[in-house]
Amino acid sequence: MKKFFTLIFCILGMVQNASSQKYSNDKFPDGSEITPWFKDYTKLELKSLGKQYKITDHGVGTDSTKIQTAAIQKVIDKAATNGGGVIVIPKGVFLSGALFFKPKTKLYVSEGGVLKGSDNIADFPIMASRMEGQNLDYFPAVVNAYGVDNFSISGKGTINGNGKKYWDAFWARRKENPKCTNLEVSRPRLVFVWNSNNVQFQDVKLINSGFWTNHFYKCNNVKLLDLYIFSPHLKDKAPSTDAIDVDICTNFLVKGCYMSVNDDAVALKGGKGPYADQDLNNGANKNIIIEDCNFGFCHSALTNGSEAIHNRNVIMRNCKIDGASRLLWLKMRPDTPQRYEYIRVEDIKGEAKTGLAVFAWKQFFDLKGRPDIPLSYGDNVTMKNIELKCDTFYGVENDPNVRLSNFTFENINVESVKTNIDKSLINGVTFNNVYLNNKLVE
């Protein structure tokens, strides 16, 4: 255990000390300005978060084996009633089910402090929620913020989803029925933030979630700074533990984070289904920047979809990739109209099985009686300044229901086992100074 946390601190130090690139004439891919908000990396200070409510000073015990959901929630409610404040998790382990933060309340997890999720799903009462591109009644997360503007999670402690029991249940169900869906097995997320603006998470360790790790739905102005996000993928495989799910958000910054999970790292979502673009619960992600991050194992570093209808102005830059299955993935659902546009991936170094992946995502799709297959689009995608080792760099599928246009590959040096590049699959594709196994791509 000591060696494990030593490794964590080494990785965090590596991430936090990563040098940021200076980007001149910095703009989003569609030419719009990147606002100063994206350049402000100011960390929150405990003393500035309002009145402090240390949970052990307000009736929460120190027995790490006792579920203390009600006692911790009582502290949150007290702070809210008194005009707000910050809930402080001190050193020690505190076991809890679903907690609901109220307006003007925040969470601080002290170094050495652990907020640990219950592994009993009964501690997560079903309620209105959002999962996999649809609004439905579902289990809440360990930490929930519904309509809490200025919500924050800070400190150098840990929020531990304690997910092994949920993972084992999922794999047991999948063994019984290989076609079982993710929602068939009851399991909670780690953090869920809904309809909240000006949100900031910093420095904490978010580990071992039972399901998705961080899920943001209909939020604006979200900053995630220097987080450590982890779930295992080897001995204890943690299914569907996406690091960050961005679901209909505008202005979203992920900076200096380490992500290694047994699914997608940053996934941009927003709705699914043959008429998803007509559902007011669904929508677009706009103005997303992922920079100065390190990626360990994940199914993809940056994923569009699969439950997404529109992603626009997405930048991933100055990142290191070590063991991702894919660098950039455009998941194209044959049952959902999708548009992924103005995406730029630049200044990337590392290893991934696939550089660019574009193919039909047919898992659990359902046209629900729609007679035609809706078309999907990928447009204005740029990959530049990349050094990558991979099995396949250009993993683009010939799909009659997908229209790809205006892709640019520039200043790229790739070592790849498979070398086939079919330019005809993209309407308007440019290769400029791209070397594949030391051979210039003409």
C-alpha cells in the first residue's frame, strides 16, 4: 500500500510539473476566441471557501466501518441552512452512501482523508438522473450536486468509490448474458453534477468508482485541475469507469490531470437515439479544452460519443499518452444523428493502439422503428505535432452512413504496424509533413 501511494504522488508530481505550451494567436478550431477564463488556473484556498464544517466536529464518528450517510448529510444541510460553507473531511476514512450538496456548499477532502463509497447499492436511493444519453430514474453518485452553482471539490485527499463489489457483479452478469447492458447491474457513479455553473475540482484523488467516475450534465464553466483519476484494468477490471463524462456542457477545461481507467478517459456525450436531436434533454458540448494531461490505460484518451449528437470546438493538446487503446475516437452510432466538428488534437507524444479511430458503434443500438439510418458527420478535424507509436494510425472505416470532410494531418511522426491510409474515405483530406515509419505520406 505504501508503494502504491508513493507511485500516486510521483505521477501527480509529474503531471503538475508538466510544462504548459505557450500558444500564440490562440483560438478555437472554428476561429472563435478562447476567452481569458480558460487561462485562469487559480487554485481555490480553503480559507476562502466560507465557514468550515469539519464533519467530526458535528456528530460524525471515526469508525471507518460504519455507514455515516445520514450524519454527513446532516452536516451538509446544516451548512446550507446557515448560509453555506465548506464540508471538511479530515484525516481518516469515512464510509457513506449518496450525499447531496446544497446551494452555497462545497467539499474539501483533507490530505489523508478518505470519503469512501458504500458497496451496498441500498445506500443509493433511485431518483431522477441521467445515464448513457438518456434521462431516467437511476442511482445517484457518492457525491451529488444538483443545481449547485460555484460547487467545488478540493484538497489533497481521496474520494474512493469502493467499487470492487459492483465490478464483480457486472462481470458475473456479463458471464450469464454476454449481451447485457451497462444499466442492468446496479452500481453508482463517483461524482454527478447536474445543472451547475462555475464548478471547480482540484488536486483530489478520485478512484475506484463503481460506474462512471465524474459525470457533468448541463453545466457551464467547469474547471478540473491537477486531478488523479484511476480505476484498475488488470486484475480487478473496473467496467465503464470513464474518467470524465462531459454531457451537454459549454466552457470546460481539463488541465494537468492524470487519467487511467478501464474505459474512456474524456468522453463527450449528449444524447442517443434516432430522434435524439429533437429531445430537449439532449444537446451539444461546446468549447472543451484538455491540456497538459497524462493518460495511462484507457479505451480512448478523447472520445466523441457514443451517446452524443453534437460536439463543437474541442481541443486536446500538450498531452502524454501511455497505453491508451485510441488517441482520438469518433464513435458513430448507426441509430443517432451525430455531428463532430472543429476538433483539434495537437502536441501529443506517446503510445496508443490506434491514433485516429472512426467506425460504427453498434453496441446496444436501436432505431426504434425509424425506417432510415440517420446520417452522421465528422468535419474540420485536425491532428498536428504528434509523435506516436501504434498498431494502426489511420483507423477509418468505410461507412455509408457517415460523412467525413476536411481532415488535416500535419507535422506527424508515427511508427505503426499497419500502414494503410485510404484518403478516399474523407472528402478533403490533407497530409502535410506526415511520416509513417519514416516514410513521407504523399
